[in-house]
Amino acid sequence: MPTVLVVDDEADLRTVTELALRVVGGFRVLLASDGATGVELARSAQPDLILLDVMMPGESGVSVLARLLADPLTSGIPVAFMTARAHGEEMVRLRALGARDVIAKPFDPMELADRVRPLCRSHA
Amino acid sequence: MIFAPRPANDAQRILEVEHLEPATPEDLAAYDTLVKMATELLDVPIAFVSIITRDEQTFPSIKGLDFVAYPRDTGFCAHTILQDRPMIVDDTQRDMRFFDHPAVTGPPNIRFYAGVPLLGPTGQPIGTFCALDSQPHTFEPRKLAILELLAQQVAAVISTRRLLAEAERARFELNDLLENAEDLVLSVAGDGRLLYVNRRWRESLGYTDFTQLASLEFVALEHRGTFATALDRLAAGEPITTLETVFIAKGNRRILVEGSISARRQHGQFVAMRGIFRDVTARRAAEMTRLAFFEHSPDVACILNLEDFSVRTVNAAGRRILAPMLNAQDPFAAVHPDDVATIRTAATGLREGKPLSRLQLRLRDDVEVWRTLLLHAIADMDNACVYVSGLDITDRRKVEEMAETLATFFDNVPALIGIIDLIDGEIHYVSRNAAANAFFQYTGDVGGLRAADVGNQSDDQLAFWVKTYEEAERTEQPVTIEVRTHGRWLRVTVSRVRTAATRRFCYIAEDITERKRADAERMEADRVKTEFIGTVSHEIRTPLTAIHASLRLLTANISEEERRELLGIAQSHTARLSRLVNDVLDFQRLDAGQALLHLKPVTTQGVISRAVDLVMPLANEAGIELLVHSSGKLAFVADEDRLVQVLVNLISNALKYAVGGTRVDVTAESAGNTVRFAVTDNGAGIAESDLARLFQRFVRLGESETRRSGGTGLGLAISKALVEQHGGTMGATSVPGKTTFWFEVPTSQNGAPTGPVGEPPRP
């Protein structure tokens, strides 16, 4: 059962994302409300996927991704951005930074699990 | 011995003696013959011709004695010249005057003397002709007659010599005059052969022997007929006095002469033509040159009669340009109406001797175009004429007009225009317009100055311009650049002036500072708008995501507790979305100036109590003390609902964000013509750099907290806009432990928009 780390500053969005992944998709879900917590959790828990909100106060998602990629302990963990500013150019830009996927908000919680499953690191 | 007395007329006599022509050898031979005849015919051994000067008696011819000279006063002859008839002394020993004379008492022992006074050309006795003997004589009358005849012959020789000498002198004078005359003098026989020519003629024509010339050979072929006719007419007695002809000098050189001629007659018969000519070749050539210049000058030249300004002479240009004036019945008909009065005044002035200078006259030419003449004229009162010269400046005027037009344009366009020369890699100004001078803050003419000397541009700037000019030269294309100089933005185009003899360039520059600023402002506005839309989009999508997800998850296999939580999320975010939409609309309306204030008399107490009622639950929940300080009941005019909205916003912010805060103070007080509200907390404070940003849209400090509290990020921006719409101001100050947000509104709202409120006020 893959583990997904969700990093989002909006508590209610963390809640619905967690439900969508855990209840609908059967994932194990870890939650972080800011970048620093997210990075620490990623290092310690080694999740199979990180869903990272882009617009967060303090450290932005873009900066968090850079740190994850720079750290040998986390650089192998796939990251997908979640953003409410999901227009074409921005999606291309975010992908170019090293994200596996960019998921636009609002998303359909019933389909989120299926969307992220292929992104997960395999433990074969 | 008795001395002869000096005659009364001796002075004149001596004068005549001194003016005697010297005797020539021929004269002396004649005297000798006569002296010899006297000795033989009178039968005496001694005879002589003597001349008596002031003190001496000399002997041009003497026989029987070897005297050369003898003292005058002791001589016998001194007595002879006292009388006008011969003096005869038959025997000297019996004459009281001479018996004891040394020449009587001693050798040559003269006993007989017969002397005849010789009269000079003017009748004065100049000497004697004498016959002497050492024997006494009885001189018979026949011998006296012979002596007198011989004496007359001597006098004749002397007189003839004198006449010949005078004739020679006269001839010499005449010849001298003729030979040295500047004129060419000649005398021509009726057959055309030269009888005489003077030196000047000979030298001018170069013939060594004029007598060898054939008839009229010295006259140019085409003039011989005229010359021969003149000869014939003179011979026929016609009164011809002048002749112009051409002499042919040696080497076929032509000499143009003019002169006077006359006929020489002898006994009524024509003998020769006298001619005195002057060489006018050079003068005529000069005249021809002047005439050619006059005729072919591109300028108008003419000579008019002073009396009626009719034309005496006019050159080709004059005939062409003045044609409409010269040929017209009324000369002024062709003159431009505005110039008629001027030209009439000038004409009057000329008659009074005033010269006319630089008068501009417009004349209609034959194709009805106005030509402009620049006239100069001066009158010659003696010759009663006016010399007029005129320059056709029509084309020049056109060029001048064009130049003036361009100059006006040059100095009045707002663009900076300049012309420069590149000399030895340095910029030298030729000219620049007023706009350029004003821009570079230079007064005066820069023409001819080195840019480096004019100053106000650094060496680097000048080097930059030189490079730009050289680029235009190299590429043979105008070069356009935008540069910042002297605090302004210029769009400059430099071009090479190819027809110039120098490396000449011109530049034209436009001050685009304002346009640049407007562009920047527009771009900033676009950026802000895009940013705003992006932010609003994000702000809307976040609650939408929460609502959408929670509602969708209700159908999932979830617990009852989770179901309630999801419904709570959906409800909360629906409210948040609603507030956001309202705030955005509110703000947009305020930003566009479309929101209207509902003004009415209000009091500070009314505003504060309504606001405090609304936020008190929040204060209680947060455990923060809310204190109100109001100095009485200040009345003013405002939109109460809007002010309550502002105050609620400030108090809630203080309650929610003042980190570590324990109390919030709300004050209202009068400040001159304004009412000042302030909300102060005792939290940690806000950084100086964040204070100003606070009033911008969607700027939040502690973002996640804001959202949890339901803030939209537009509260302060809306509050500030509302205060400003009241004509007031809003601001904030902060130090650790004391942060104050305040606003002031005027107590009266004169001229402020009033009326129905577009949107119902919300707390």
C-alpha cells in the first residue's frame, strides 16, 4: 500500500485530499501544513509520492521541490504539484522544474487516487 | 695819338657782334678771296677783314700782316666804326690822330689807311674791311668804290650765314616736334605714295624705308578704297577733316588709327594730304571688351534719358527682362502694383541726383510670372542720362523663401534637429535648432564650435555619438537609437548628408520620455491586472476545491463523523466564496469610483458602538480586552455603514493578527476639520517594510491564518478606498508592543457624491 505525503497550507484541503486518497484510493496518507514539515516528513517517512501545493505562505512549493530534489534522501521520491493557478504556461513551467505531474485545483476526489497511482514510486 | 671814343650804341653793337654766326671755312675762303682782290685791285700790300669786339680787334682774314688780334682802342679801325662812311687817311704822318702811332712810327710803318665799316644783319657796325700801305696814297674815287663793293660782299657773307643758321634752327625745331610727336604724322601724295612720315609712324609700322612702299601699301586692303576716296575728295576741295582707317605694319600687324586730315596746295593745286593720326587699337579693344561685357552680362544694364527715362542703350539681358516695360505703352503696366509708387519716387529722386540702391522691383514677364529685380541706378546730370543695373533675383528669392520656410520649420518643430561635421573624428556643430539648444540648455549659436568646447556632454557621450555617426556612414542608412541623456529619453535618427563636401550628418531627436513613462505605467497596470485576475482565480479555486471535493466525497464510503466534517467544510467555504465575491465586487466598484456614499449626520459614538457590537464576540473568543476611548459625541457627516465596515475591519485584524496581543484600544477624537479613529494593539508589531504593503490587494501577513479566519486579503484595500472616498486618509504605525491603524475623515462632505447606495452595506 503506497504512502502519499500531502503538503498544503489549507487545512480543509488537506482534509478532503486525505479522504480522497485514503478512503477512495486506499493509500496511506501523511499530512504537512508547510514546506519545512513536509521536507522533514519526506526524509523520515520516505513516501512513494508527494503531492505539493504551489502557493503556500512562507516557503513556496517550488522552493520545497528544489530542496527535495537536492537532497539525496528525497531526490528519488516522485513529486506532483497541486495548484489553483493551473493554466497552460504555468503547467509547462512547473513540469520543467522536475515535477512528475501537475494536478489542477479543483480536482475530482473520486478520481484523484487513480490519477496519482501511476506516479508512485514502485517498490519492486 | 688820339684814341677813338666809344660810340653811344656800343652795347648794342657788342651784342650784335656776340650773336654773329661763327664763320664757316666757306665763309673764310670767301673773305680771303675778297681780301686778295682788294690788294690787287687797289694796289696795296695790306688788306683785311676785322671784327671789333668789346676790347679787341680780330682778323678772320688778313693779307700783308700777320696780326691775329690787336687792342681795340689803339687800332685805326676804332675810328672807322664811329662813322657810317669809309674813313680814308692818305698819309698817317700828316694826321693828328695817327702821326705818333707806334704802327706809324715803327713797323709796319703804316702811311695809308682806307677802312669801310661792316654793318651786321641789324645795321650795327661790327667790324671793318680795310686796305693799308706803307706809302702814302691819293685814293681816287674809283678805288674807294671798289673798296666799298668788296666790303658789301663781306657783309653779305655774314648776313647770309646768319639767315642760313636761322633757317636751320627753324627746320630743326619743326623736325623735332614732328619726330617726337606721339601722333603718327604723314604726308601722302595724290598718287598714294608717302612723301613724309615721322618717327612715331616709322617705329609703329616698322618700315625702314617708307619711300620703297607702293601706293597705299601701308593701308589695310579693305580700307584702301576709303583712303583713296578721301584723297580724291580732298584733292577736289571737299572739306573732309577726319578719317578712321587701319594701317598695316610690318608683319601684317593691324593698327587702328583715327585722325585729322587736310590738303596741302601749292598755287591752288593739290600737292599732298597731311595726316595726323593716333593709334587707337588698345583703346578700341578696351571699348570692345567693355561693350562685350555690357552686352553679354547676365545682369540688366541700360542707359536711360534722364528727361523721360526713354532707353538710350540696353544690353541683351535688359532687352529680355525689361521687355514688358520697354515695349509697353505704359511702362508701369508691367510693374507689380505694390511697387509702382516706389519706382515713381525713385525716378523723382534720380532726377534730383539721388542714387538708387538695392530697390526691389517686381516685373511681370511674358508668361505672367513675377520676376524680382534688384536695381541700382545713378544719374549723370551732365549727360542727362541714368545708368541702371539690375540683378534678376527671382530664383534667389525663391531659394530664400524656401530657406526661410525651412528655417521657420527648423526652429519651431518640437523635435531636436542639428547638423554636424565630423572633422578628424571630432564633432563640430554646423547648426542646431532652438529645441536642441533648449534641450542642451545652451543659448547662442553653436555654429562652427567644437562639441567638446561647448561642453554639457561628457567625453563618453561624444564618443558614443561619433560611433553612431560612423555607423550611419558605414551602413549608408539612417541609424535610429533610443538613448537616455540629460535625464530624458530621446529617440534619435542620424543620417549622413551625402551631397555635402564635408563628412556632414544631421540628427533629429524626439523626446520620448513621456511616452516611455506612459508605456511603463500601462505595462505596470497590465501586470497588476493580470496579477489580480490570477490571484482572484486562485482565491476562488481554493474554496471551490474544498466545496467540490467535500460534496463529491459524501458519496464515498465514509463515516458519519467524516460526513459531518465534509458538510462543515462545504458550508464554511461556501460562505468564504460568497465573501470573496462580494469583496471583489465591492473593491472593483470602489476602484472604478462607481460606489456611491450614503451620507447623513452621524456621531463617533454611533459608529464605534455599532462596530464594537459586531466584533465583541470575536474579542471574547480570543480572550482579548477591547477598550473604547471616545472624547464625547462628535457629530459629522459620513456614510455610517461604510465607516462601521472600516472600523470592524481594523478591529478584527487587530484581534486576529496581533501576535501575543492582550488588548485592543479603539479611539475617536476631533482633529481640526477631521475626525480621527484609531485602533491600537499591544502585539509584536509589524515590520516597517510590511506596513506599506498592507494596504495592497491580496497582501496578507500570516497567510494561512488569514484564510482560516475567513479573510479575503481585500479588507484593508477596501477600507482604505472607502476612507479615501470620504476625502480622508488611512495609515498605520508600528513599534513592538504598539501597532496603530488609523483613519481620518472630514467633518463635512461638501461636494462629495451622495445618493442611493449601489450595494447594501455589510458589517
